[in-house]
Amino acid sequence: GAGVSQSPSNKVTEKGKDVELRCDPISGHTALYWYRQSLGQGLEFLIYFQGNSAPDKSGLPSDRFSAERTGGSVSTLTIQRTQQEDSAVYLCASSLVRQKRYQETQYFGPGTRLLVL
Amino acid sequence: DQQVKQNSPSLSVQEGRISILNCDYTNSMFDYFLWYKKYPAEGPTFLISISSIKDKNEDGRFTVFLNKSAKHLSLHIVPSQPGDSAVYFCAASFHSGGGADGLTFGKGTHLIIQP
């Protein structure tokens, strides 16, 4: 497919367990972003990657959250020792970053719905 | 502290009429604005964008207006169609050093088009 894909689409876990969420960006997109949307809230920026590096980690809510990207493509977001407040939809987006400004439209995947019991 | 605000959680418009969705922002460093549309159980879909060097951008039935002095932007949809029923998110970003940045989103407005 040509779009951003995410897996799993739904995840139910017990409090205290670790979870891994996966994102496959659009082929050729060098920038990758993670967001989350809690119930009744807007999208909250978590982290972005330019290639394999993450120059901006300011959005990660705690040190239980980490993300990596390998090969400039697939990214995983890991949440350790999950808490109930981590329940949200986790969205991934990618963009084709160019030298010219204003051409960084982000394209989103369908999201992973995480429920922590 | 919300930097992008969509003060109307929902909006109901009759089919064929104009839908106007509003968005306010507080950070004067924002220089690029986007609207996304989201259906249930799907990720947001890019709709239209505008840079701060413009005050209007039009794409078919969708027009975005930017008023920098008021820190306000709006999305006009005309004529409204049933398929436009969705949640609309306003988003903003600023570029430091020309790199990509995370977008700052509003909480969304649920647009309902009534037949």
C-alpha cells in the first residue's frame, strides 16, 4: 500500500506491562512523527525522527516512553510499565522533508488504539 | 496552555450551505497552518494548508483564510455535502532552522451535515 501503516490496530494490556507499537511510513519519507490522542483531546505531539535520529524528544510524556527508527524506515514506540493514563490512540505520520519550506505535509496512519486495564 | 484552540466542539450545517470552522492560535512564531479531517477509526487526512505569507488558499470547495493580526484562521466549505461530516482539526507549526517539526493541534470540531 502507498499509505502509512501501523500495527497492531488495537492493543489491550494490563497495567505494568510493556507494549510496542509499530509504524511503517510512506516509502521515501524521511521524517516520521508520533502523536497520541487521548479521549476528548486533540493530537499531542510525542516525537519526530529525521532519518534515524530524533532531534526533538520534548513531547515524550515520561521516561517510560521511548522510540527508535532503524534503516530510515520502520519505527517502534515502546511504553514500559504501562499505566491507565497511557490509554489513547497512538498515531504515526510521515512527511517528505525538502529544503524548501512549507512542503512538509504530514500523512497519518490509522492509529493504534491502546487500552490499559 | 493550549496554543491552538478550536472553541466549537461541534457544528451542525444544512447540506448545500456554507460550513465555517474557526481556529485561534496564541504562538506568533507559527508560520504554517493546516486543516485535517478525521473519520471515526481512521487517521487524520490532510485537507488544505496555508503559509503565513498568504491570507487565503483555495482548493475546490475548501478555502482557508488566515488573519495574522488576529491570530485566527478559518476553513470554509461550500457547498457542504454529507460526506463532509467528520472531525476537523486545525494544526500549526513553525520552522526553526528549516527542519521538520511536530504539529500543534487543536482539539477538533465535529462537523455534522444535515440533509
